[in-house]
Amino acid sequence: MRSHRRSAIVATLALGLALGWSPVTAQSPSVGDVFRRVAPSVVVIRARGREMARDGSEVTFTETGSGVLIAADGKVMTAAHVVQTMDTVTVETVGGEVIPARVVASEPGADLSLLQLDHVPADLPFARLANSDQVRVGDQVLVVGAPYGLSHSLSVGWISARWAPNTMYKAMPLAEFFQTDAVINTGNSGGPMFGLDGEVIGVVSHNISKSGGSEGLGFVVTMNTARQLLLERRSFWTGLEGQLLTEDLADLFNIPSRVLGFLVQTVARDSPAAAMGLRGGTKVATIDGRPLTIGGDIVLEVVGVPVNSIADLVTVRQRLSALPPGAPFTVNVLRGGQVLELAGQVPE
């Protein structure tokens, strides 16, 4: 009887392995084990910037987000909307140490930024980066960040879907997204999403919510997108925020007929955009019932590419990526009714 029972168990295990089942072992890490291992690589980001008020005065504001240390030399990945045009940025480690940081690369077309820490504590570990192409819908994931400023909080969920670039958000055409039901709230932006092996598979961008809270529709930029846009190439748009003009707005600003242009609204201090001489807006106007920061430069052409569409911004990135670091390039802007040529350098 026992031999028949053993034979049945062996046959069942063999069938399970043939169907792709994975036996649970005592060595399989729990979610808690993974969290405790990776949490020290996660940082809280606090940033301060400037914006124009409706009365034309300049006011300061703050942002709180999350990030992840990805290298021993102090590189931190986060979301562009948290830090891109901020004048000062600091990160707070799990031990409470506050460290100044600066933006060294940013790509608003994928909501990604790379920070460089002023110094790195000796005991601060960095996270390993995954090949996100290997992540599948249905995989369990962990999100670690600072929702509403509550540092190093954990949420757990699953990969709900994968969205190819330029299919979800026209304002972020370069981003491949994971969709997840893991809880994501204000303050999680820029934080890492980990797989159960403890590797970073993506950078939290935002969620979709009708209530203002998390409704299980979170979007995370895949790690392979982040690796390509932040580590392999550098963007012209670091330290620069604005918007493409519509045809109606281009007519209103008397833009030359062959281009629409990119209206510069904010330029961060000490950024590559500031070093180039680009200027941000000086006042807020209401156009068609919507506030718009105006008075800044309007970018007409970068490296010979007229700026008319998102596709043109992608072409600009490709042209600059083909140049060596430090190579000069030109930007034509409309300022005070005159077309000026500004000189820049490809970021190092």
C-alpha cells in the first residue's frame, strides 16, 4: 500500500513539473524578507522649486517623492516630475541622514530623472537593476516609497499589463509602462518597483484615480526604458519644463509659419538649460479659461530639427545621442519677437 502511495506522489510531482509547476521550497524568500533586504536602497526625495503666480510674482513650492540608489557612486533614479525643474534637491536615507543632490539627467518624455548625491554613506547599499523584458503579466511585485511622506512604506501587488511606448500617454511617448494594482499614492512617485528577486524592475510614475487615492491603476516606467534614457543617453531637456504649442497658440505668439515651437515655462537654476541661457516664463495668463505661464523663450529648432511635435522631440534626442559628450550644438529660440541662436553642449 505504501509503495503504491509513494508511486502516486512521484507521478503527481512528475506531472506537475511537466505542466510547469514550481515546488515551494523552504529557501523561497517571503515578501517581508525581500522588503527588509531592499528597503535601505530606497530614499525619500524632498525638492524646492519656483513657479509664477497669477499676479506675476514668483513663489516657491515643494515636492516630496521617492527614489532608489542604483550605484555605489551615488546615482539615484526617480521621476522627472518630482525633481526636473527644482532648484534644490535633498534625499533622506533609511537612517534619517539628509544628503544634497543634483539632477544630472532628465527625460520628461518618460517621466525619468537621474540624481547625483553629494556624498554616499559607507553603509548605504545600492539596488540591482533587472532586465524588465523578462517581467510578465501576473508576476508579484513590491513598491517601496514615501506615500504622503511616510518613508519606506511597502505595498504589494501584481503586474496587470504592459504598455508599449506612445500608447498610454502622448505627453510621455518614450515610456514603456507596467500597469500594477500595487497601491501607489502621492509621494510614491520616483520610487522603485521590485520583483521577488529583489531587483528593480521599474520606476513609479503615477496612478489614475477619480477619487484622488489609489484605485489599483498605477503606472511604472520599465527599467529597460530607464536604463536606456538615463544611463545610455542624456537628454537636452534636463532642467527644462514647458509645453508644445498648438496651432492656435503659435498664431497668438506670432511664431514663424513653418514651426509651432516649445514654450519654456520653467528653467532650474544651475541646470544645463540654464547654462545654455534659456529663459523661463515671467507671468501667468489665462487663455481659453486655462492658466499658462508665458514670457519665456519659445524653442523653434534644436540641432537643425524644427520643433512641431512629440516626434520631433524624439528626433532631437536621437540627433544629440549621436554626438559625443561635450559636443557643441545650437538651439534657435523666439525671444521678445526676435529669433536668437543659443549654444549648448551635449551633457557628459
